[in-house]
Amino acid sequence: MVLRLNGGASADPTNFLAIALYPGISIYGQVGRSYRVEYTNSLGSTNWSVLTNVTLPKSPFLIFDPTSTGNPTRFYRSVGN
């Protein structure tokens, strides 16, 4: 999703600020431990894909999903490695 903000009523309509909004997941866990973040487009599926691997620098830690564009529904989970 992209949010466009116009600079005002008299502003050039081609002059705008585009802000990309992505879903994310907050991971609560042990700082310094590795976690795998996975996603699926259907909860009925047993097929989870790896979004990223992260070593938790703090808890909670927020991970965004810029690959979600075009997917109206996506579910996430984190798994400790």
C-alpha cells in the first residue's frame, strides 16, 4: 500500500510524498537468540516460507515484510532456531 500526501491546495500535483506501508510482526524473545520469521498466504496451508532470519537485538523487535505487495492476506510466525 502506498500513501500519497500532496503538499497543499496550490501545490504541483506531481509533487507528492509517497509512503510505503508494509505489514510486520513483533518478535518477543530472548535477546541474542536466532529466530526464523515465516509467512503463508493461507492458514489452511502447511507450507510456510522463510521471510528472514534474525538474531534478536532487543525484545520486542519489529520485522517488516516488503515482499507482501499484491498479497491481500498473509500470516506470520516466528520460530526459534
